[in-house]
Amino acid sequence: MMRIFKIWSTLLLLTIPLEIKSLENGLARTPPMGWLAWERFRCNTDCVNDPENCISERLFMQMADLVVSEGYAGAGYEYINVDDCWLAKNRSPDGKLQADPERFPSGMKALAAYVHAKGLKFGIYEDYGNFTCAGYPGILGYLETDANTFAEWDVDYVKLDGCYSHPVDMDQGYPEFGFYMNRTGRPMMYSCSWPVYQIYSGIEPNYTAIKGACNLWRNFDDIQDSWQSIQTIIDYYGENQDIIVPNAGPGHWNDPDMLIIGNFGLSYEQSKSQMALWAIWASPLLMSVDLRTIKPDYKEILQNRKIIGVNQDILGIQGRRIYKEKGIELWARPITPVVRADFSYAIVFLNRRTDGTPSEVSVKLIELGLSHEAGYRVEDLYTNKDFGVLMPTDKITVDVNPSGCVMLRFTVGSAYVKTRVPFLSSNAVDHNIPSRIQWLSRFPSVGRSLGNPDAGPHVHANSDNEPQ
């Protein structure tokens, strides 16, 4: 009855030398967190008729103020990121980028200083093309000049889009720009759109090269303000997880795009689902919302420190979908603490049904591959409900709202102290903890440990008319 999904396949990670020196900037050891303008404010440049919402230094200063005063910085959000449409239509006479003089009269260096004075970091946008997506000057022909300009402006984060360029050239161009950024001596996080433009063009991305050159990268469509958009991202990350998951880790992350929580298109339940899945995926947490008007319930989701803690887990392992049946999906991520090669886990029970009533999901821990002999302390990260210590043979039952989720943390039962597990690089392995390759091969498959093809979660729902 229940389909059993094979989850982790054995992976061989190869290191292929690049002609351009790899990034090696020491940044993004955990996924970056911050605020990004694009999805909410787009390319609104009409500061005459809409001064409160246009892309201007005033907007970014206000958001920086609110990130600090409203507790977002305290929860870990630290970047204030400008997106497209900040530029003047032409470069300066000496060939340098310049901000629009009316909307950014103080200049980008001054805006960066304002953000830094708040204890935050400053991000900027450009494009590996002749133009940005909105038609402003791109970096082609000016790679070294623009890298130096960003360093002079004290930029901390650069997002490089890929409009108006040839995707076949990106294998050389993106690492080259990263090389010039590195050579400035200023640490700047590097966000690339490299793979998504190649995928659009039918080119298979070289993720070995991409993760050697970029701290994070987009590999799917721009997010829109709708649950349908979120669902297409969920499908992409589930259907392509064997390709994309192995590339994530400290210093290099898959980026499914911005958090749209608190805008117009998601319900409360759907907002909880986005936050939970982005945590399971070890995704960058870049809010794109008007922090001046966000409602308290949505603010609480964005500042949920327990879920942020999963997102920021130091092991840096991206989670996977381990079950999909009758509109119910289970997504799981191994996290710290680790005891005698047994992980703790965060697991999301996602209900993609639309039949109007919660679905009951029951599963034994052993069916999830959770076999630690001392059991697991189980906690609901949204309701804070403590289920106590459950043993591998115990069953847990949750009610999951339509288009909503339940997110549980399973902490290995013999690890009730806050033990920091060191990140394992290829040069240093703690033999008491499995290597990254072992983690990938050990990750549980629903029902596999019982040796029963019908084992797995029991789903009780009103209707079986949902798509499979």
C-alpha cells in the first residue's frame, strides 16, 4: 500500500581543479540570514508618487532599523540586501558603477556604513551580463573594476544574476568574478544564479565547479507570492534531491529563493510550511517582506529560534524527502547532537491535501530509521509540545492541517547536554562521528528497517482523491 522511497544513494564527491582559483572566503559556514528587497518591492523606482515603497536608500535604512529594533537581528538575521534597480542608467565617466543619484543621494558606501553602524551587513546586486534583468548596467567587461568598487564600498554580500548573458560563458565568468572579489582582500559572500540559467538553456550545471566558486546559488524559478509557487519549489527539491542535496554544506548552499512569509499570498499554515522546509533544506533565510506592516503571527514564524536553530545546524547537511503518499510528505534532516554515530533529526510532516480537514499521520520511530537505543526526546518546534522520550518501537501521531505542517525535533536520548559537534572537513575527521559520506548512506528510508514493504506512516484522511 505504501510506497517505500530509497533516500540516500552512495555518493562519490570529486574535486575537479578550476582554472580560476576557488572562492575559499571562509564565509557562509551556516546559511546566510537577512532581508532582501526583491520579491516584496520589485523594481519600484517611482519615488515621486510612492516614496514609502520605492527602491531607495530610505527604504533600506528603514528596514535596517526594523531588523534591529523588532528582534530579527537577535534571531540571527544580519544582511540587508539591495536587489536590482539601485543603479544609475549609465556608468560614471571613469567606467565605474554608480547609484541612482535621486533615489540614493548619499551613495552606496554611505548606505553600507549606515547598515554597519546597526551591527548588520550590507549586500548588493549585479548581473553577469551586459545589463541587469531590469536593464541597468551589467558587469561584462568590468569584472575587476566592479569587484574593486564593491570592496571600496564595504560590501559584504554580492548577488550576481544572469540576464543578458550566454549561459555557456558562465562556467568561466562566475568563477572569474569570484576570483576578483577574493583578490580585493575584503570578505564578500557570493550568491550566484549560474546553474538556473544553464538549466533553462538545457546545459547540465557543473556543481563541483559551482560550489567551488559560490557560497550559494539559485537552481530553480524565482519565487512568487503564492502557495502554488512554493509548491513548485517543493516538487523541484524533492524530485531532484539526488542531484542537488550532495552539493550543500558549510560554505556552499542551494538557494530556493526568498521567504515570502508575511506578504499577501500565503496563509498562516502555508507560511509555517515554508519556514519549516527552508530549515530542513539548509536554505538561506532571506526575508522579503515589509517589516513595517508585518502581522505578529507571521513575525513569530520568522523569529522562531528553534526552527532557525535547525536551519543553522553546524553539520550543514541538507535534508531530503523520505516519504510521499496520498498528499502527505515527510522531510527529514540529520542534525546535532550526534551520539555514537546516531544523529538527532528534524522531521517535517507536510500536508499538501486540500480536503479541508487535518490529516492524522502515525508512524513508529523505527520506521523513520530512528533506532538509538536510548530513544529520542521529541518536541514540536511550533507548539513547543514536549512528547517526552520515545523509544524506537514507539509510535508518534500528529494532526497536520491542510497546506500546513508539523515540525518535530528528535534529539538522541543520551544527549541532553548541549554538545557542540565539530564540522568535519576533508582534512579532519572525528572517528566517533560518521563522515559526510557515511551520513549520506546511513540516512533512513521509511519502513526499510522493518523489512516490510507495507511499513511506513499510516495516514488517516477524509478522502483518497488527492493526486499522488
